[in-house]
Amino acid sequence: MDFVPLSYPIPSGIDVVVSIALFVVAVAQTKPQFRVLVTACFMGSIFPDLVDLGPAILNHRLGWSLPTVKMFPWHWPQYSGSLYHGAKRFQSAVSHCIVIAACVSFCWFYRHPLFSSTSDHPGSGE
């Protein structure tokens, strides 16, 4: 989605708090044998942002002067669709809705193997 023109609908501080809360809920609701996998997926999804954007955010918030380097191409200006001036809000909203709908659909489709406990399935023998 980073290649498609988009703007960010919520401030980054709120984004981080909501993301961490969703991660904690997802791990808590996941079967124990899949928790490492869910954690690895989450860490893999935020790693590029931590590497590329983390130092600049810390510099801005804390007044530090850490070096900033964009290692991942989707953060480079020529490949990034990020718009910070509010342009293309409708297109951005549609893109966000598509991603959210896809995620909710996958969670719903795989809800039993990922989130159900053996007590939810009497006689399952697991």
C-alpha cells in the first residue's frame, strides 16, 4: 500500500498506541502455538518503519540528532505514495478501507483455526 498515494487519517502518536493495543489483543486471542508466528508477523510489518522512520521521529520528539537513512525503497520519495499535505484523501480512504476489509476478512475466514480453543469444539479431541 505504500506505493499507492495515501495520506494518514490519524496522528502517528495515536496510530502507535492503537497498533500496540491491537497487537496485544491479537496475541492474547491467538492459540498459544501460533503466538510466536503472530508476533513475528507484527515485528516484520513494523521493522521497516522502525528502521527508516524511527530515528527521525525520535529526533523530532526528543530533540535528538540521530542519523536518518531510508533503507527500504517504499520510504524513498520516488517510490512512496505518502502524502502529508492532505491531497487525495478520498483515494487514501478507499485504500485504507480495502486493507482493513481484507484483514478483517482473513481474520474472519481463519477464525476457527487461529482463535478458537478446543473448548469451543466439544468432542474435537485436541
